[in-house]
Amino acid sequence: MKRSSYITRAGWDRLDKELKFLWKDERPKITRSVSEAAAQGDRSENAEYIYGKRRLREIDRRVRFLMKRTEDLTIVYPDPQQEGRVFFGAWVTLINEDDIEVVYRLVGPDEWDVKRGEISIDSPMARALLGKAVDDEIVVNAPEGERVFDIVNISYKLTK
């Protein structure tokens, strides 16, 4: 399944911050430590050199990914016409069958973080929510079976 190319402004800023940190701070620091380790002589048994080279490859791989991915991403800003319906970027308050309230925000696949209450627009939960309104009921196929939720609030501003 192809990943969505949408991202919130906050998600874009986090990716951009990570890219700048890796490129301007982390990579030069590791490059210096590798150079210093290489100057010590035998590289085959020099753990600092070996670790540094491995870390540089990881950084370079992540930087390439971030540069390519950010070219493909589209920042989506909430539109006032979306109010009242669930679309990308919405904070949605749900109540499940056990009367437990949960709040999720629909975000891009590059920025989801369940601890922050953010779920990917590509997830089954988000797909079930798209286009729905307050008082709508949704059914989500979860690993433990079907789960039913009622939508009690939709907002495009953080209400936590």
C-alpha cells in the first residue's frame, strides 16, 4: 500500500528539524570522531572507528530518506469548510463500547505517534473516521475483533 504524502505543519517542522540536526550537528561531530580514531592507527580493531563509520552510514541513510521524502510531502492546512466533518488534521474525540473516551488526531504516516494521540491517515481507524460527523458511529476491525466508537467531538485545534 502506498503511503499518503500528506503532513501537518508541525510534522513537517519535526522532520525538517531532524534533518538539519543530523546534517549540521550530528554528522560533523561523528566525522570528527572518526577522523580522530583513524589517526590512532590500526582501524581493524578500533571500536570507536568502526562504530563511527557505522553511525555515519546510518546518518547518511536517514538524511537521504528525509531529503527525498520531504520533496514528496504536501503540507495540509485545515480549511474552515471542513468544520463538522473528520478530515486530515482533525482532533476527534471518541467513546468506545466501555464508555472510555479517547482522542486522536489524523496525521500523515511520517508523523504518527500514539503517545501524542496522533494516528496515521492510512490506519484502519483513520479510514473509518474520514468524512464522518459528530454522533456518527464507526466500526473498526481491530486484531481483537470489531470495535465500535461514537464520535462526540471534532476539532481542528488542539483541545487537550
